Amino acid sequence: MIYEEPPKEFNPKFEIVSCFVEHDGKMLLLHRHSHKSQGDRWGMPAGKKDPGETVEQAAVRELREETGIDLPSSALTYFTKTLHRYEDFDYIYHMFSVRLDEKLPVQLSASEHKEYQWLTPQEVLSMPKDQIMDDLDTVTKMFYNL
């Protein structure tokens, strides 16, 4: 479940950052290796915030580690924070965005992802739910006001 306000007894175990990387009306999706959590699914560049990091630093680091795209934090725009509750844990999810004027080369982290693609928001929303990361459809609708 996604919340904007903390539900009763909300106790986040960690924070996640993600980034809508956009170019020419399309967003970058990464295909996770099957051995990863939510493996064999498509999602945005994302990952856990490390202790001592700001969410901005974490977003820049995750974008660089997962795609090879190295941008200053000033290039990213903070979109929103949502609160997520699963059966076993709660977490905070921070979303950023960056609109690229030119398509930068993507260099995947071989240990995390096996391929990437640029898709329109509508193409993302038409993907089967078992092929995308949990809540990707919901946050895509939020970001693009769909």
C-alpha cells in the first residue's frame, strides 16, 4: 500500500530513492537480473539510501551506479515522497526526475540489470504487472498525472 501520510504504527526500515530519467517523451527503464529482489522486472533507476547520505546524494549515486549517467544533484528535481507498507516492512520512497536534452549512453551495472529501454508512460502502463516493479504503475500515473 502507498500512503501520503503515515499510517498507524508506520515504522520505516529503510529509504529508497528513484529517478524518472526522461528524454524525448520517454522514460528509462532497467530490467533487473532474476537473482535480485523483484527479479526479472522492469523499473526505474533506484536503490536504498546509505547511512549518512542525503536523499539527493543517494539519487545521484544510484543513477551513476546503475546507468553510468553521472549528473550533479542540481540536475535532479525532487518530485515527492511516498510511504509504503508491505506485510513485513515499511519504507519511505523518494522520487526524483531529470529531463535529458540529449540521450546519454547507458552503461548498465552488469550485476544488477541485464537490459534497458526507453518507453513512453503509456507503454509502461500497458506492461503486465508481473513484469514491472511493485507500484511502478502507480508512481508513473502520479508523476505524469495520468
